[in-house]
Amino acid sequence: MTGIILPSSDVDKKRIKDCMDEISNSYLRQEAERDFVKEAIISLEDDVGIPKKYLGKMARIYHKQNMSELVSEIEEIEALLESVK
């Protein structure tokens, strides 16, 4: 047997079971949201003709609001690449 102490109290067992149910429900919601994002991007690609590769990146940047940070990183990478030519 491992070093795990199995719960003996009905209260503890119920708390664990309830928590597992909530976590499972959370995982289901996350999966549904990922499916929604995927389908929304595919639909947008079909409607506007922009490849989903770019729409997905655009969506993440839009969500994180980190465009200026990304531009700075790209400029630094560009400078590094130029320095090793």
C-alpha cells in the first residue's frame, strides 16, 4: 500500500467526491470553450479569407493585450539575427 491515508469520515468522502465533480465540470467547460474557439476561428476563416493560423495568433494577442511586448521581442530577435549574418 502507498503512504496515502484513505478517508474514513463520510464528511471527508463527500467533500472529496463533491470537489471531484466540480473539477470534472470545470474540465468539461474548458473543453467546450476550446471547441468554441476552434469553430469560431474556422468560421471566421471561411467568412473573411484570413488563414486560421493568423486568426488564432491574433485572438491570443487581442486577449492578452500584449502587442507592444511582442513587437519589442520581434525587434530584438531581428537584431540578433542581423548580428549573426
